[in-house]
Amino acid sequence: MRKLIILIVSLILVPLVLIGCSNNKKEVYVNGKNANKVGNSTNNIMNGGKIARQGAYIYYSSDGRVFGLGKGLYRSTIDFKERKKLIGGDISNINVLGDWVYYVITKYKNINGISVGQYQLYKIKNDGTCNTKILDNCWNVNVVGDTIYYKVDVDTMGYRKSETTNYPLKNQVGNIYSIKTDGSKKTKLASRNAYYFIINGEYIFYSVIDSEEQGIYRVKLDGTEEVKISSNVTYSLIENNGFLYYTNDNSDNAGIYKMKLDGSENIKLVDQQANQITFLNDSLVYVTPNFKAYKIKVGDTKAFKIADDAISIYTFNDLMFVYTGDTKFIKITDK
């Protein structure tokens, strides 16, 4: 009889737990009206994905110093009020769609006295419940509808410091995959050790920097029609209004360039080295190696400084957030 009672109680509790994870009654968007179709812009993910926006709310990570907060993933209104901590940890690659927040957490494993990062993709409800692991060893995560695009990544520097030569996925680093948000239909899309990639329409554009195949490539979202469109090496690549913008770090040709999606009409726009680039409305925003952020309208010749000590930049139409070295986000509205 005791076993029967326990079984009945268990059968009652399990559905309750499942219901709790499937019906979020604390949605922070209105009837789906402001729900994202894309979890974050690929430009923001390129710059680390430390902040995402959906409707009147932002989701951002603290490295343990931002606003004096502990490490973790937070939700607040755009003015950083009504703050709620969703989960602790070293968070990046934030995507928000509906009542789900997707994020990469870096966990650390001690190998021969060295802390080696382990990059894991999770999803969590926007009220902090139902934290669920999806993938291991991933980075550059872009969530579009019910599909996740990512590249395989491991802490290669950490493994080298720990003198580990045969580490997991060593020969798969940089491969680009897609997978459904429920973990099904994993598909390899590219296998050229991508440094970063962006998504535009039906294409993925990615850069290769450390092999004989270095350059910029384009491939369809289903993995077909892969083609090299440029031999230039870039650490930062974005898209805006049908053009690719990228940085060239070659000392002889350093600057920011623009070209068509097929690689044609390559034009130098800015004669200054940049670590990060993005767009704020119709203006190009970039960060120099000395962490100064500038804004310039495409076609103009004069850039204006908009922030000092800029570590990362993130834009949402006419709104920009700058993560600064003095541990805070600065909000800038384009006028």
C-alpha cells in the first residue's frame, strides 16, 4: 500500500512539474506582440552577445562587476530598473525569443592546475525557471525561429596551457552547425574552422583566419552552395542593407571595408584600425584598439567619438549599449 501511495503521488507531481515549465504565467512581453523572431542580431552576437532586447526589457550578463552585481544573467527594463537575476555564472551569447532566453555559460574544469573553459548552451524561462541544457562546446550562437546556428568551440588556449594535446573536438573546432531548439535535426553546414559567422537571409557568411583557406565565405543555411567571396582576413564581419562590412587588420591596408554580398565592389570606408564594428541606424559604429568608440555615417569622411573605454558595443535600432572598462553599461540613443 505504501508503494502504491508513493507511485500515485509521483504521477501527480510529475505532470505538475512539466506544466510549470510549459506554461509561464509571468511573461514579460504582451500577448506575443513584442516577441522576437530572432534572438539577437548577428552583429551583437559577433561582439560577444552580452546583452539582448525584447520589447521593453533587456537581458544582460554581469562579469561580477557590472553595477556591482554578482556574475550572472539578469533581466530588467531598458533603464536597468526592475532588475531580476535569472541565473548565476559567466554568461554570453544571449538570445531571447518569447518566454525563452538562450545563453552560453562558461564553466571551468581544472586540468593539470589550469582552469579550462567549457562552453555550454542552455535555455531558461524569462522568469528564471526551467533551466535546460541543450549543447556542449558551442559559441557564436544565433537563434532564429526554432533553429539554433552555432560553431563548435573549445578553450584551445586553456588546453594548451594545461599541456593537453588530445582534447575533445580538437579537429572539429570552427565547424558550423544548425540544430532545432528541441535538440533534434543537427546538421553540419560548414567545416573550415570558422572564426566567426553572421546570418543574412538565406545565407551564412563566415571568416577563416588561421589556415591556408583564410578569407570570407558564403554558404546557404542548408549547407549548400558554399563559395569563397574574398581572400581578405577579418576578425569582425557584419551585414547592413545588403552589404558586408568588415575590418582588415593587415598593417598595410588596415581599416574598415564595404563590399557586396558576392564579394564585389570592395571599398575602403575608414582608414583606421578597428576591433569591433556595428550599425546604429544608418551610422557605422566602431571601436579602435585603444577602446575609443566612433560613429560615422556611410559616405561621410568625418567620424565622431561617442564613448571612451569601450569594451563591447551592442545596438538595437536607434538604441546602443556600450560595455565599458569601468564595469557598467552606458545607454546611448541615436538622435
